[in-house]
Amino acid sequence: METEKLEIILEYANNSYVNLDNMSIEALESFLAVTNALKNIAGSVSTDINFSIKKGSACAAVFGTKTDIYNVYGRIEEAINGESDDDIVTSNLREIQKHIKNEVYKYQFKFANENFDNKIREAKKIVKKRSKNFYKHELTVLTGYFNEVGGNDPNYHFDYGNGLKTTIECDIPQALELREYLYQNISCLVQKKYSPDDENNTTYYHCAVIKNEQTRIFRKFAEDLNSTTDLFARIDLLYDFSEYSKSVIEDLSILVSCYNYLFQDINELKTLLILTKNFKDNPLIKDKREKLIKEFEVLMNKI
Amino acid sequence: MFEIIKTISEQDIKDEFVAIGAYVSDSRIPQFSNGTPYHSLIIIKYQDELFQFHYTGDPTLGILLDNSIDSNCFHKITDTIDIKLIPAFIMMCKRILKNANPKYGYFYSGEFYDIDGTHFSDKAIGERMTCSGFCLNVLKGFLEDDYIVYTDWDSSTHQLENYLQDFCNIRGLNINEIEISHRRISPLELLSSGYYSNIPITKEQVDSKIGSVEDYLKNY
């Protein structure tokens, strides 16, 4: 079968010729970052590929069947043109772009022996394209009479009478925890997933049960978070939340327990860790925070 | 020396970073010999913009987060703060700027800036620190663990006659409660700590870098 390859070659760092036998710290750091990004991109397209690192400057190559390598290249080109909706390809290509653009390094990026580093250098900042038919996610607080929980794919209901009810998806540990609230009026922080084109296509996911006195701060927090995608503004909201909280350990413990529904960016998770550091041994927070740290570390190594 | 960068005029190897900075004396600062680091600060570069974050020690200026970095500032990138987390770091600095209220003194005993930029101390000394101590409070606030093994420094690192006694007398403080916090971690030592990424950093590690950092700055 015909094979093909994509290569990244680091030729110079800080005006010195790079040699795999003898690399400076900064050349190695850059080369490893770029090689890792190339691995992530290629690995997300096909698992049936191989890599090599070889001398003559510092050269990392991914090789495989012609189809696979053309696919990898296609995904890269799509991202260069701002047409990619793939997070792995765009974030890793952005990392490669950063190094190619840095004047300290001189890189070559070759596909089928043709250079295309200029294309990457000159591309606008590579970002993920938002797909058209996407779902929107919002946080909200629901209050109601809670009269049923269970099922193989567990869920629970808020019954509003006259046949009106809302179904909320949850997992088994949550279902077990929720049982103690049966036949009571309760409030829950939930994630609402819906399609803007079709209001009937809405699903709710359970985040946490909140107490009556917490509904106000969580309603406001949910509204505020829904209203902005700007990372700095969202971090500010987290700080405001803890600053205005009247029972900060209890309120923060809820954010820690359902961080995966609330936050997307690693910096939001880091801020949550900063905010809860002094309570890390508090029984309300301890176990959940340790889980969050593990997840945080996995994410740090992935990006 | 490799990796210590003159902040304004030299280009660092990374586009974005958090670094330990130091203002270094030249002919404008006659009270120190040329090439002495006399003020500690944190340098941040994010999206092509350089910031300094520091405690001036001046009661009216307090803490500053701005771009007016001195021309004779040097820095060393610290790998203890991942560049992916610079937005979270900047936002923490902004909260500290808003809520912190440090006072000057040669003390540090593991304090840090906590939730919302308010200060956390389990010692009697409270929010009392030098410019280097401020940087340590900030770094510890951001990191999961201690940045430095502060107990490696004892009160002999700050030998100003009767400092502790006078400090306590003026403020009516109990010297027995305060002396545990008395120490000086200097701007030169803090700058040298920038070479280490495994925390907490020991005095022995710092000491092994001081000579070459000092030589580099004197001969710059």
C-alpha cells in the first residue's frame, strides 16, 4: 500500500542550528510541544499511523497510508481555513502555529515533501468553527414537587399538576441521594440542553439539590454564566459568587460537585481550585475537590 | 546569563509567561551598589502585553498592576505556573489588587492570598510583608502547595539591630508571637528561585543559584 508522510522539522532555535544530538532546553521544549501537537492531531484522525523522530535538524514525522495522511492534512487545512469544528485539531494546530510564528525558531512543515509552514504562519488565529446545528446549554434553577425518581436510565420528575411535569436526567448516585427528598418541594440546579430551532427538543440534566436559601444566589449565578462566553468575565463571576456568598463552603461545594456542567475552560476549573483551597479538608468539599484535581490534571496534560 | 532576561529590552523565549522579576540598581539608585536586585515583583506577559504586579511597600501606592515596568527590570520565567493558566492567574491578581491591604515588614511565615484576594494567616503577624513576601503570598495563593520552604530561612536572614524589638514596641505586639514570622527572603533569592519548578523550593536550591545570578547582574 502506498504510504505518505507529514513532517515537522525544527532547523534553528535562537539562530543556532538544531541537532537532535545536542539540543538546548528551549529548542527541546518547543520541539516536544510541536511534536506532541502533531501526534494529537494525527491520532484524532486515525489510529493506524506511526511516528518517527530523526536527525538532521530535529524532525518529527507521522506516516501512514496515503488515505490516512491525506485525511490528516485535510483536517489541518480545514482548520487553517477556519472551517474546522474539531477542538483537538484546532487547539493543537494553534499550538503549532504559535511555535511556527515565534521568530526564535525556524520550522518547516512538510506534506508530501511540499512545505506548508507559510500557510500556517499566515493563517489567522486558528479557532474552532461553531457548527450550525448545535445545541445550547444553559444553567437554570427548577423548583417543584418532587414525587418520583428511578428507572434504568434514571431520571426524576417535578410535577406541576394538571399533567404538567418536567423530567430531569440524573445518574444512579444522584438518584440514590435524591430519594431522601421524595414528596417534598425542592429546588435543583440543572443544565438545560436545547436546540434553538426546536424548543420541544429540550433535555434537563441534574446538577445538584440546593436549599431554599441558596436559590437566589444560584439563580443569579446561572443567569450571569449563561450570558457570557468571555473567559475573563466568567472567572470574575466565580469570584463574585464567592464574594457575595453567605455560606461560602456550602455554596462552593455545589460548584465543585457539578463543575463539569458549569465550566468549560481549564482556567475556570483552576479558579474554582483556588477558591476552595482553604477548605480542602472540609468534609463538604474534600472528596469532590480531590476528584476535581484529578480531572484538572488530566485536562492540563491533554490541552 | 541564559534565561534571565532584561524585561523591557530583551525578547524572552516564550510568548506568554509568568516570571519572577526584580528591579536592579544602577546609577539612579545610589543606596545600593550597581547590579543589586532591590525590589521583587511578578512579571506577566499575555497576548503581547507585559504587566508587572507588585507591592510597592508605600502606604499610599500599595499594590500595583500596570505596564510601567522599570527599564532596569530583569526576570526569570517560573515554570511553576503553566502558561495555559495565565488568565486565571491574572484574574487572581486583580482580586488581590482589589481586596488586599498589606503593610510593610520583614515577615513571612507561610501566609497566602486566599479566596477573593483576602489574606490568610494563621499567625499573629497577619498581612505584614516585604515586596518579596508579597510575591510569595501571591504564588502560594495560586499554587496547590507551598512555593518555598520558608522555614529554611530563619531570623538571622534579617540582621537589623533591634528590628523585631522596636517593631513590637511601637505597635504594642507580643514579641513571642511575632518572632516566628521574622525573616527576610531577598529579591535576589526570589529571582534565583525562578530556576526551579518542583515546589516547594528549598534554600539550598536557591543558594546554589545565587552566585551566578549575582555575577550576571553585576556584570550586565
